[in-house]
Amino acid sequence: MRNYRRVRILGAKYFFNVSLADRSSDFLVRNVAHSRAAFGAPRYELSLWCDAFVVLPNCLHAIWSSPPGDADYSTRLGAITARLTMRVNKTSRRSGFSPAPATSNLSVVTTGRFAELKPGLRQNKREATSWQRKFWKHRICDETDYRNHMAYCWSNPVKHEFVQHPTDWPYSSIHRDIRAGRVGP
């Protein structure tokens, strides 16, 4: 079994890329109200500052500043993604809509230890495949690195040709930062 070790630096800034298991899905923008609620609540509960954030149809990018004396970003991220999945599932049950399970479009592993399971799914852990199990993170090294990753967050919807200008994408923290005077329009 692999042992993934993550460097944890107290009070550091990190850039995250968190993706859905189904990369063709538009789950995140369809459920953006739930995304905002799921990502907003833990930020206050867990003393986290979100420097930049953009929600795309199948992934999200964020820059977080950890509180001084803390480096537990992994637990925070797990709590947020679990909260989003639970909120969507709860709303779906309440409305009588029963979405097809996210695992239905994944092929079944045919040989080896995980035969007859969906890839990435550990049934004994009660996992669903809404999210990829691993996320990508990068510790922000200096001010230039910080500015580059901020620009990456804001320009990603343009890169993927969803909009022509970063301010045209409604699911981005660029709007908050413009209102606060931290960035020009």
C-alpha cells in the first residue's frame, strides 16, 4: 500500500486543483449554490482564508492561506468535498429526483485484486466516485508564484474557452476581489 506523504508547513499558502472523477461532467456549475455553501461554511469553521477560487464544470482551483500554526489542508479539503456531495445528495432525495450513480459510466475492472469493482472506488470505505481520490497541491513559494497562481485561477475559464474575459465567468473570486479593490476590473 502506498503511503502518500505531504509536506505540511505551518501558515503556508497552497494552490489546489481538485477534480471530479467524471471529467466530462458539469456537476460543479450545475450545483454551484451547493458548492458555495459547502466551501463557505468550513472556511469560517476552520479559520481558513481563500485567496482565490474558481469553479469550473468538472474541477476547481483555489489558493488557501492556512492559519498561523496550522497546516492541515487535507482534512479541510476532505470535509468540504464531502459536504458538497452530501448537500447535493440530500437535495436530490428531497426533490424526488434520483440521479444516476456517478459510478455507472465507469468500466468495471476485470482482473486482479480489484476485479468487478469500478476504478477508484473502495466499497469497504463507502466511497462514491464524485471526486478523484487524489488532489494536486502546490505550496506557494514567493510573491511571484502567488501572482502567477492567482492569474491561473482567474484566467482558467478563458483558457478553456468558456468566456472571453475572466470577469465574464460568474463562478470566480475575481468578482469579490474587484469589489474589495484588490484587483482592477
